[in-house]
Amino acid sequence: MLSPLNLFAMPPSACPVVPDQPAAPPAAPGLSMTLPASARSAGIARQAVRAALHAYALDPLEPTAVQAASELMGSA
């Protein structure tokens, strides 16, 4: 049976501490490159995308990613 004296002698419960700011997500491996303002840049970008996808064993994504890179270079 708990008496008022025993109630205060109990250790406090351990509650998780909520951080003030959320933790940043882990950095994903990525590649970056700067391309010249030239008509050759689209081809360079397509080849770089192919090489990066092959390096990360993401070959099935190649057609879509190469098309996206080409469209981005065309818009730029």
C-alpha cells in the first residue's frame, strides 16, 4: 500500500525528450555537375545520367531518367 511518504520517494519516470528542431534527414548520395551553355550539354547530361544510374545499379530507370535530363537541359 502506498502512503504519501512512499509516493514522493518513487523515482521519476523517464519520458522521452522532444528536440526543439526535428533532426535533418540523412544526406542521400548524389552527384552534381555544372554544364556549359552549349548545344553539347544535353548529350553530356544524358551520358552522365546513364553512368550514374549504372553505378548505382538502377539501370531499369535509365530511359525515363535520360528523357527527364534531356527535357531539363532543353528547358534550361
